[in-house]
Amino acid sequence: MEFKAFLIKYGEIGIKGKNRHLFEDALVKQIRHGLKHVEGQFEVTKEQGRIYVECLSDYDYEETVTALQRVFGIVGICPVVHVEDEGFEELGRQVIQYMKEMYGDSPKTFKVNARRARKNYPMNSMEINSELGGKILDAMEYMKVDVHKPEILLHVEIRQKIYIYSEILPGPGGMPVGTNGKAMLLLSGGIDSPVAGYMVAKRGVKIDAVYFHAPPYTSERAKQKVIDLAKQVAKYAGPVYLHVVNFTDIQMYIYDKCPHEELTIIMRRYMMKIAEHFAYETKCLGLVTGESIGQVASQTMHSLLCTNEICTLPVFRPLIGMDKQEIVERAEQIGTFETSILPYEDCCTTFVAKHPVTKPNLNVIKRSETRLEEKIDQMVEEAIRTTEVMIAE
């Protein structure tokens, strides 16, 4: 069946009270952005608590649905048939035609669910339900009514136009990107951080990202892997400004000067410090990491305390209570997993200590960092100055 429009359903936007229109407008903007790269012409409109996508030209149905399923804030995508108000008999004919084209001659149970938003329509909702149900039964004897658990719930919405639909495709949920500020994601080539970026974007947060590159210990393929991950996240989160920091000199200096069991924590602290610099520069309100409690030595409660201490911005960890299998399943769902497991190591894995400390003491870590005082500030400034910024979209 050929559909020329989609009704977009949203969830928690509907409880935003007087600010609801702001979230609706943001969702309309994100839908337009999401459809920008889909072949065809589309018009996105807002009408009485409903958002519609009208297809003004030929388009690819699957591609369009896929694009809409990446727009945070959408909970349901309903392919609709709209008809002009040419009388109830014509409506009945259109409804029967819809049911036959959608479901053929297979016996099913159904229920009509009419909604009369236009109060001057000559029949109320209950009357529409009853009359349309009768017409369907007359025309399709193999159908049966079930008002409790129908296999087909046929929606008929009486508005300026009349919309008919029975299928609701799932959307990603969440909030429209940009409605809850901006944050800086520490993005690596692993499985976790792209998922963290996806999850915080789902709550309406616009994300930028920073990646720490360590040539020649990490290859250009490792860098390209992270760029590809940023592009995949950008399919959901919108364009991502990716800051690529050359971290080699800082890592080697820490490696030469500090106890090896503390390497991961101290390197992590300087990564957070540099990421926070770019966060302030780009007006982000927090940092985002892919850390999960206890997953590795740098993610124990003691280690997270030491990492957090160097930051003045809040650090958000969307994966904090998830286990690895849950994270992997989400990575597969959003399409980042296959890229994340490519065998190109990033700077974190290259300089991992053989026996990292799992319960670091903050005072001891700070004491070790005093060994870096001669050059570390200049090195950080140089890393910031030479950072490459690119747009992933």
C-alpha cells in the first residue's frame, strides 16, 4: 500500500505544560534534519498536538522510516492515509479499501477507534466507531469485532483532513536533541563511549566529542575508526564536532615519570582536563564518558573518585549501572558494534599497565603528578593548540 503521510507520536513531550510547544518545535526541527538526506520532498507540520510528515514526491518508504526511527523524541511512526471530507459514505468506502489493501482476505479481529477533533462533524466518536465497524463487517465477512484485544486497531482521526491508520512503528523515544543543553563526550574506539554518546543524546543533550590520538603508537586507521563511530552516533545525535588531540608526548612523559601502576589513572586525569578545556570553550555543561562501575581497573569507585577530582564540570556516565552484555546489545542496536571491534588500538589500550592499581589513593596520585611539573603544563597547552577539529555527520 502506498502511503503519502506519516503521523508522528511523541511521549513525554506531552507532559511539558506551557513549554510543550518549544519541545514540539524542536522535534519538528530534528525531523526535518533527519529527512534532509532522504531522497524525496517532505513537509513537516504541527497541528493540534499532532506532527505530520507529508510526502510531496516519490520517496523510499524504508529509508524514510529508518530516518524517522533515529529522531529522538519520536515514540511512534504511523503510516497514514488521508482523505477529504466528502461525506460518511465516502469515508466508509475508503476505510474498507484501506482494510482490504492492508490485510487482504485473512480472518482477523478488529476494533475501530475514532477520534473527533473537529467537533462540528455530524457524528460523535461512538457513532463513528459503530457505523464504520458495521460497514467493515458487511464488506469483509471473515472479520470479527473484538473490543478488548483486537488484532487490528483501526484509528480514524477526524481533523481538517481525515486520517486512517492501523500500524504504529516504534520510534527511539527520548527527547529532541538540543532541548537539554550540550555536553562533551570522551570518545574512544571502544564499544562503550559511542553508546554513552547515544544515550545522553537520547535525553535531548547535544554532544561534541574529543578523541585522544597517539601516533605512531596508534595508526591512522584507529583515528578513522573513531571518526566512523562519531558519524554513526551523529545519525541519531546530529552533527558532532570531533576534537582530535595528539596525546603522544603527554602519554610518554607520564610513562617516563610516574609509577606504572598509576599510569591509567594519571593519563585519564589529563584527558579529562583537556576535554574540560574544550567543553568550556564550546559552552558545554558537562562531560560524558562510557565508564561502568567495576568494568576495568580505571572504573572502580576509587578510580572514578580520582578521575572526577580534576574536573569542575559534572561528569555524566550513562552506562554506570550497565554490564558489558547490556552495552554490547545497545551497540549492536545502534550500529556501532561492528566498527568498535575492528582491531585498531587507541591510546588507552597501548599504554595499559600490566598491574594497574584498582584502589588508588587521591593524595598518592597527586603526589606522583608533582613529578610532571616541569613540562606538563606546556605539553597540555601544545596538545590543545594543535588539536584538529572536524565535523562528523
